[in-house]
Amino acid sequence: MSTTTIRIDAELKARVAAAAQRSGKTSHAFIIDAISQTVEQAERADEFHRMAAERWDATVRSGASISWDEMRSYLVSRARGDNPPKPKPRKLAR
């Protein structure tokens, strides 16, 4: 395991120590958990944006989409237990 030094002001250091104590952890463990959670959140956001871009590209390539109003009505009907016809895709306006 490698070592990294961080510099934090006294107020933040005291807040970290208090929060760590409340959670039953050492300050070190608390900081490691905070870093780990932040990295995981950033990785999930990156994956979300990658997937969104991929899906948008596929939509643009196909040229077909369904308006939100139509899709929402369809989904609400399905949630009620109805069996509505699927909305028809339309060409994207470019």
C-alpha cells in the first residue's frame, strides 16, 4: 500500500475526526471510505454518460424516436394494467 499526504485545515480535520468518531471509525478509515465513495460515484457517472452517449448515437443512426408525451401515456396505461398499442416511432427532426 502506498502513502499519500493531504493537507487540510484544522477546522476540516476536527470535523473529520468528530464524524469518524461518531461512525466508530478512525480518521484514516473515514477518509479512505470517503475517497472510495467519491471515486465510485465518479465512475458511475462516467459509465452513465458513456451509456447515454452510446444510446443517443444509436437513436440518431436509426432516425427513429418516440415523443415523451406518447411514451408516458403508453407507460401509464401499462401501469394501470391496460394493453395499449405501442407508440409508433417517428423520424427525428435534424
